[in-house]
Amino acid sequence: MSLPVLVSPYGPHAQLALHVHDLTIRGHHTETLLAADEAEAITLMLGDRRTHRVSRLGRMYALSALGRLDEALRIAEDLIADQSELGGPKATDAKILADTAEVLIHLGRIDDGLHYVARAMALLDVAPRKGLRYFSAMASLAEAARGAELFELADEAMRRSIASFENPDDLYRSAAELTHTELWLEWALRLEQVGRAEEAVALIAKSATVLNFWIGQGIDSPLSAALLAVCHAKSARYEETIALAEELLPTMRAAGQHHEARLLHLAHGLALRAGGAWRAARREFRAGLELAVLRSQRLLFQYELAITAVRELPDEATQLVLDSLHGQVEALWQLRLDRRTMLRQAYRRVELEAARTSADQAAASDALTGLGNRRMFDRRIDTVVAGGSLLLIDVDHFKDINDRYSHGVGDRVLGEIAGVLRAHCRHGEVAIRFGGDEFAMFLNTGEEEARQIAERIRRVIQARDWSAIVPGLTVTLSMGLAACRAGEPGRDLYDRADAHLYVAKRSGRNRLAAVS
């Protein structure tokens, strides 16, 4: 299960989604789905799409933990589609990509999953490395890497996640460190299978230290108890293992906490087998196998069942079964190494795609202001449809500003105007500088709201203290607005907006003209 995003920066009704994520952290996945039903119904009714998205994210985690991967993938695909409409910080986008990668990897779509991992890594390379968003996104990247058994990448991602943590809430810090501990234990079990016992022992000891700390802090987490039981079993503390399993297993199974119960069955089976209780050990391993939802989890229990059979009845047949499983484990370990190469290649492809995109953006950008240029305008003008508007803008008497104060002052004026236009662009909207003192804006709204935006921009420019640049300087704008009609060609839309701009200039400047 991935760590939840802390939702307080997202949406006005964030507490609804926070409750969903808190339940997920505690392992109450069935309750999570019920809470998500309620939160999503309320946020849809209130029109709070950002909080609705965060609640959907919590639902996806719960579905993944319950093994309902196809349903989780559908939510992941919806969340990615929402990114283009709702937008968001790079770390938030990276988190959604990493969560999607984890589901794809668990479904066996490794190539697709690694491509999403690479995209998430590329975004996180340029994202701010502090704060809740980065913390949560790195934790999601770690879970995706762990799903592909890229343990080194997962370990580094969790280290960065925890290092970026700034929130004083122990619930979220403990969740991160427990997730890191579970990664170490899974890594240790795999190392044992391929004969690297010393490394496994070190990881188990490190895990036990972290678990004992948080249990000592009074953190109420079924996962911490289950992981500690595995540590005890691997450290030959069998009586403590059996006591924990017998105390907690019935409650966890009754509560539907299958993830934690599976770990307890593993620990219990290891402890019983060490005492020669072969039949009881097999019972525990089979019970854990029934709760396994991933191929790697199933292979672990199959391996322990084979070892149990060989120790109980050490004959040629059982040894052949164990040798066959061991060969499969070795092959999977080699496949893990191949995936590291695949990820490097995927990351390189993402870098090349980003470089091409950056080059395209540079070619369509105005060097002075950073806005779009005429090339971008030509691309966009024929994409405007009914419901969108085109706003053309001229700086009044700009030649006089250059002549009276200097071209350097004129450039500063253009830069300030560009900043105001950029600030008024919503997601999917674009501001353009044609050259000289001519600007344009593509707005995703009809005439009435576009008028309001244009007037707001005009008033902001008029009210600005331009004397801070040079004493006596004043700047105003003339504007022409046209709302796109159904089926109207881009050239016709431009001609109407330009005609309105001419009207604004002829009527005294410093005004908006938008004749319907």
C-alpha cells in the first residue's frame, strides 16, 4: 500500500479525504471504501473536485491492498486524465504517476509500469525537495519500485521521503517508517532465498529497531505488530512470535486486515516449523498463501512450504520440488537485475521526450517575456471552439514610452504586462506576445466572463505604480475581445477581435471593446 497524500493543501473540504487516508494507514481497507463512498458523494455535491480526487486516491490504495487491482487501475487512469484538467504541482503529478506504476507492475504490465516510474522520477528530479507533496510522492515512487523488486531504488526513495518530512504528526511519520521497514523485511527475505544471509540479517536487525521505537511511542498500527512478529521469527525469538500471532491473528482476520494477517501467518509458520510442528507450520503457510494477492507474495509461501516438506520428509522428490522453486527464485532475481536496465532505458527515453518538448516550447516562446510567440498563436488560433474567446491587447502610446524613457524602460513595461497576463491564465489558457507592444490571450470561457477578466487586467495595469520604474511613467491598455462562434474559422475570430481593438483605440484608448 502506498502512503497517502496529506490533503490539507488540496481542496476546501480536505478533512473528508483525510479521514479516508487515515483509515488506509491503519489497515482498515474495507472501512476505507465506505468512507470514500461518503466523501466522494459529498465532494461531488459541493463541486470540490480536488478533495474528491484525493479521496479517490485513498480508495485506490485500499483496492490495491485488497487485491482488486483492475478496479484500482481504473481509478489511476481517471486520476491521470484529471491531471490535464485540474493541473497541480510536479510532485503531485509524480505521485499519481508512481501510484499508477505500482498497480501496473502488480498486474504484470512491467514495461508500462517502469515507463510511469521513469516519468515520476523525472518530475521529482525538478520538484522542490521539501514539504508534504514531495514526501508523499517519494513514498509512492518507493512502493512502485518495491513492486518491481527494485529494492535499491525503493530504499533511496524512502530515505528521501522521510528526510523531506516536515509535519509533526507522528501518524504520518510512523506510516512512512513502517513502510520503509516492510521494504527492508521483504528485501531481507529475498536475499535469504538467493544465499545472501549476512545482508538479510542486517536488514532484519535494522527493521526491529525501528519497529520497537514506534511501538514504544504507542503508535496503534496492526502493521507494526505483524512486522515485529516476522522480525522475531527471523531472530529465533519463537515464543514471542507465537504469542503475538495467537493474540492478534483472530482479530485481524475478523477485521479483514488481510495484509497484516498474511505477515502474521508467515511469522507463525516460521516459529512453528523451528519447533518441529510440521503440520501446524504448513497450515499457517497455506493460510498465508490464501491471503496473498501478488505473485511475489505467493512465491514466498510456496518456497516456505517446500522447505517445510524437505525438512519433514527429506527425500529425493521433495528436494526436487525445492530445487525447482529455488531455480525460479534465482531466475526472478536475475529478472530483477534486468528491470534495472529497463528502467534506465525508460528514464533515458523520458529525458529525450522532455528535451524535445523543451525545444518545442522554446521555439514557440517570446525571448523577452517568456510568453508564447507568433508561432504559438498560429498553432492555437484554429483550435478555439465555441465557448472560448480571443482577447487582443495593445499598449497605449508604447512608441512614446520608448522614445521618451528608453527601450530598456519599454522592455521592463512589456515584462510587467506579461507577468499580469500570465497570472490571469488558468489551466489550458495561453498568453501571447506577437512582437512590439501587441499581446493576445486565448481564454477558455465565453464573452461575459472573458469581459470580466479583460477589465480586471486593464484595471490592474492602470493602477500599477509605474513611477517605481521611472518617475512620470503611466501605462494603459486597449483591448479587443471576440467570443468564438460555433464553427467559426480562426481567421474570422481574429478579424473580429482585431476590429474591436481598433474600436477601442478610436474611442480614446484605455478601454475594452467587445461588440457582440
